[in-house]
Amino acid sequence: MAKEKTSALHKNKGASQSEDMNARAIKNIRSKRNTQLNTKTLVASILKRDTVALSRAITLIESKHPSHIKQANTLIEACLPYANQSIRIGITGVPGVGKSTFIETFGKHLTSKGKRVAVLAIDPSSSLSKGSILGDKTRMEALVKDEHAFIRPSASGDSLGGVARKTRESIILCEAAGFDVIIIETVGVGQSETTVHSMVDFFLLLKLAGAGDELQGIKRGIIEMADAIVINKADGDILKHAQLAKIAFSKALHLYPKKASQWTPKVTLCSALHNEGIDAVWNQISDYIAITSENNYFKEKRQEQNKFWLIQTIEAQLSSHFFNRPDIKKELQKQLERIEANKTTPFAAADYLLNL
């Protein structure tokens, strides 16, 4: 009789423990959490491919606490010489297109080829509670058990463009930890997910057939940025619709000007659930890397991304310093009250605050 498969949500009945044992266990866990590793120890552990240290390092750089910022910057600088040795792949698509299933199947395919894969999964944050589910490890049950894979879910917070505030820094840490392929799964909101394009080598767009998406093929934006369009869930009764969608998108791609990379995007079909067409996707990415490495576009794009990163970092720090100034906090509240009372306009209030 076949053994029944249990999901990651399966819950075993725990053994009964005394209150004294529970108290000691809680105290032990808290003491470990409060233990701060110094930067040298963290870097050494990351270079030894310690994924626990990698997780702690990403938590450190994501922290907004003033005491962590300096250590985080030192950590990034120490890891930078060991970075830039991976292939960075951005994967986006509307919610429900099957990003998590695709990434799990794709990741398992890569680890079977001897690759070490890191997945930076970005979960949308609630604009009301500010919370995030961070459930990608639960969705990728097989990949999370793979010793050659690392999955790190992060909340998008108030960052736009489908990525988290510190995704770029997380990429550097993962590369220093020896991962060959870095996959960034965006939150999946559609046309606005352009920031991820500025931090990856290959931008893959997942689409659904029979959902009206074919009309999006003639729109500018995320489609013209894509280096490949993959129509997922191309199986069963949907296969015929997927084949028609492939023809429609292929025709639409010919309307766009030739890319600076000299690469011609292609449309492929796949079924992540049935592990079909996954090898073709990886072959396409490999061809892209070979072509752009030969014509030097790969290196030029990485350099442009670093310049863009610099500008974004400056903007973020200026904004942070501005809003954290005590005099600005005080005057901002006054200006908000004046706007509510119709005594000033948002534009005049902004000028006033900036002139301070």
C-alpha cells in the first residue's frame, strides 16, 4: 500500500512536555536569537556556504534599525569581491500564473544538473496591516528539502516594482555563498514590475493562455522588457489555447525594435506541474548568456545596473535622512494640518519643508 503523501501544512501531534522543559527551551531559543555574530564571522560562514549564516546576514541587511546599517554595509563590502559569478534570473507574471510551481520545477531541474540555486521570493505586503504571508517555502515543498537550493522569502514592504528593499544586496550575499543561479520571484502585479529588470541578467515573463492575455502582447512595458515569454499550464484541455497564445505573442514580439543585446525573445510552452518544457527554458537562458557574453552586452548591462543601484541608494538615503530629522517631523505634522484646513497646498507645503 502506497504511503500517503503529507503536505508541508501537515501537523504532527507533539509530545507532552513539562512547563519547566518548555521554559528552558524558550530561554535557550531566545538566547541564541540574541547572540549577534560579528561581521568577520558572518562573512567567513557565508563563504563556507553556511545557509544559516546567509539567512542571518539577509535579515541583518533588511533591518531598518540604525545600529544594523553600518554592520550591513561592511558585510556587503566584504562579500562583494566574491560576487558576480552567478546567472541572475527574474521571473514575473500575474498572480495565479504558477510562478512558485514553475520555480520549484525549474529549480529542481537545475540542481539535477549540479547547479546551486538560490530563490529570493518577494511576497506582497498588506497596505493595512503591513504584514506578509511569506509562504513560498510551503509552496515549494520539494525544492526546500534540496540541499543544493536556498529559498528566502522577503516582504515587499513599501518598495515598488515587485521586489523588496534589499533584494540587490541579498543577491550579492547569495553569490558570495556560492550559488550559481539566483532566481528572483516578484510579487506578480503585472505591468509595473520593472525594477526587477534592473537587477537581473535574464527577465522571464510567465503567461496564461485563454485568460485574455494575448491582447497584452501589443502593449509597451513589461512585455518589451522580457527576454522570454513562457506560457505556463500548457497541458490538458488548455494545450490548444496555449498553442494559439504562443502564435499571438510570437507575432507581437516582431513589432518591437531589436534589443541592444542582439537577442531575439522567444515564446515557449511549458507545464511546470507535469515537468514539461522546463529543459527548453533553461536551454534558451543558456543561449542568451552565451550570446550576450560574446558581444560584451552581459558585462555592460551589469555595469549599468551598478550605476542605477548607486542612484537608487542615494535617493533612498536622502529620503530617509530627510524624514528622520526632528525639525522636519515637527513641521511636517504642522503642514499636514494646514492642508487639512485648506490653508496651503501640497505643493507649497513641500517647497516649505524642502527649503528647511
